[in-house]
Amino acid sequence: MADNNNKPISSTCEEKSHEPNDELNIDSLTIDESKKKTNRVLDETKDSEIKTVTSGDTLYSTALKFEDLNLSEDLLKGLYVEMEFSHPSKIQSISLPMILTPPYKHLIAQAHNGSGKTTCFVLGMLSRVDPKLKAPQALCICPTRELAIQNLEVLMKMGKYTGITSYSAIPLYKTHDLQIAKRPPITDQVVIGTPGTIKKLMSFKKLSTREMKILVFDEADNMLAEDGFKADSWRIIKDIERSSVYCQVLLFSATFNETVKDFVSRVVTDGNQLFVKKEELSLDVVKQYKVNCPDELAKIQVIKDKIFELAENLGQTIIFVNSRKSAIELHKALEGDGWECSTIHGSLSDDQRYQIVKQFKSGRTKILISTDLLARGFDQSQVTMVVNYDLPVKWDTPRGPDYEVYLHRCGRAGRFGRRGAVFNLLCTDREHMLMQKFEEHFENHVVEISDWKSDDDFNAALKAAGLL
């Protein structure tokens, strides 16, 4: 949705943007209001698995239906007609009253992938802003442009009938500071983008924070981690605190390690908290398997002989690798033998990444090789399988297992409660050691596929996963 001057996206919830970005065109998703309203199945969490800590004297009641939240008719229509929801998920029923009840306390929320976290903060933003006030009032910051665009799609669908406008602070191409300096100030009520672009817009005084009511960090563990966007995120929080009378801060993620939890509790004081027990974070609907391969060539053979054939019949597959070099080399090895797949990594241009994601979301490509660029928050309901060609490791020394990234990768399969399978390809002693650590950390036994050449073993695994 960029024009010839490479401007970020600006759109309205009631009128589609006229800029050329079909990915954000939601016309085709509109359904007849007279049809029966169905609900996408979300991964439901038992009450006993959710721990809440509330601040202050406010009492919160669980919202069994969206009408319990005192939402506008326009928002309810968006939830039922456009989003096709029938009732809040468990996470939504607990967290939404915390977000929407005065005096609007901060919230730190950790919940399953596919449990409806995006709906929580998007609904929070849409509920808090005043459509008549033409100024930024809600800001959502995401670690990647792909996730920001995805969140904007949800906002446009949910807020279609509200008249609320949105601005995506994500240049699709390289944008010079001079171009930002010449832009008019942002008047849209909701701004969604990545920290670098948002920080630039604020430094050039194009993004006013005087009327900011709600600040959201999606994938907050990554945004506030030392090796993530901690410095930028901290500056944005401080800038808003200086100019806004009171801004509610929402921190959402599927994972929060102890270091980030400690930092967050010091930054976001006097807030409510919602956490899911560590051992319950792995999605029950996704079956995990480990495949013993004698060498790396066998890994490639498994992808050719098993994964490609299965993906043709069972939906789409994401293959995760740990580096751009691995992504490129695996793509070449598969493409050289005539196998069709697409690859995404950080060294591609913004436009290339946009086109690859669009093709995958439209179903034109079945197999996507990716670095951890798409490990967090990427929603594609047709993804039934995830392959860990490389197990995720931390990039510090020593390079130990990255539990949070492993969980996020697994969460790309079986979105919204659908069935899914994760295949971990192992060949070295180190990979077997890492897999053992993942099992111990999540207290979850991963079933072994001992014969990597056996069609029967793979079919049995898929049957157990509910995919056959």
C-alpha cells in the first residue's frame, strides 16, 4: 500500500485504502450479515493454567460474551460480521475487562499462540480512541513489518464500521529522512509500525503523542530484550510519558523469559499481569516429532520425499532455518532438483519480502523457507506443518537452546486451534542434545520417527496429529 513516493500506509477502517496493496484489501472477506455467525476455533486455556495479578481495588468480571464489555454497536458488528467470532476466547474473556475497565491499568499479558491475543489489543485500541478527534491516540509497535501489516489487516476488519482511521509506519522501500521531513503530520487515530520508523516519525515531530491513550507492544519479549529493540522501545515509552497525561501500556507475547519479566515489572509499574504456566505454553493441538537423519543430505531428502508430498495434500508448510545462508543454500538444493518453494530472510528488500508473504498467504506457494523473521506472530491458517531444519539457538556464547523461539515456531502450525505437526530434523550430537533440552524445559516428550525413509512412520505420525 505504498504510493510512488514510498509513503507508509494510511488507511481507514470504513473505506479501503486506494494505494496498491492487495494484501490489505478485505473486500473478499466480507460476509452476508444474514448468514449464521460462526467462530474461528481458538486454543482454549483452562482457568487453572492462567495466573492473574491485579493492581489496585478495581474488580474485574470475566466477559462471557462480547456484549459484557460495553462495546459500541459498530465494534460488535465488526466482531460478529467481519471477524466471525461468536464469543471471547478464555484469554480474551479475562484480559479484555482488564484493558477496557477504568481507570485503564497497564497490562502485561502472556498467552498461547493462537489464543486470540491480537484481538485483545486491537479491540482495546479501537475501543479507547475517539473517531471525532483527528490525532494519533493508539500506537502499536511490532518487531517486524510483516507482523505490523498483519495487525493492520485485523484492525481494518474489526474496525470496518467505526470510521476510525489507521496509519502504518512501515515504508515498503528505503525512505530518506528528507521524505519524512516533507510529510504532513499524522492525523489517523491508530498507528501501527516498527520501532525504527516510529522513532523517526516522532523525532521529526510527524507523530504527535499528546493525545496518546494506549500503547501496545506486540511480541513484547522481543521488543524489550537486550538483543532486541529494548533501547528504541524505552525511548518511545519515555517520550510518550513526557507528552501524554496518562497512556495505558499493553505488553503482549506468547513468551516472557525471567530477565524480560523483571525489566517489564520495573518499567510498567502499577499494572495488572496475566501469565500462563511455562509447561502449558506448548499448544496441545500441535504434535511434535523428532526425525533421526544420518546426515544433512538426509534432511534435504526428507523434505523432498516426505514434506513436499504431504504439503500438496495437507495445506502449507514453513521450514525454519537459523541463518540467511542456510535459507539460500536449502532453496538452491531444492530448486536445483525441480522442487518449487519460496524463501524469505532479512537480506531481501522490503518489496521482495512483501511479495513473498502475499503469495504464501494467497496459497500460491505451498512451502516457505524462513529464518526467524516469521517465527513470531505470523498467522496463516492453512499452515499445518512446521519443519525445524535447524533447531533455534541463542546467538550469544555459548549458543544454547532458544526456548522462546522454539515455542513461537511451533505456534505457526495449528493456528486458531486447528491441528498441526512439527518435525524436528536431527543429525548431529549437538542437535540431539538441544532437542533433549527442549523436551526437559517444556516437560514434554517429543515422539521419535526412527526411520527417516519410512512412509508408514510419517503417515502414522500425521494420523496421530489428526491431519490424516
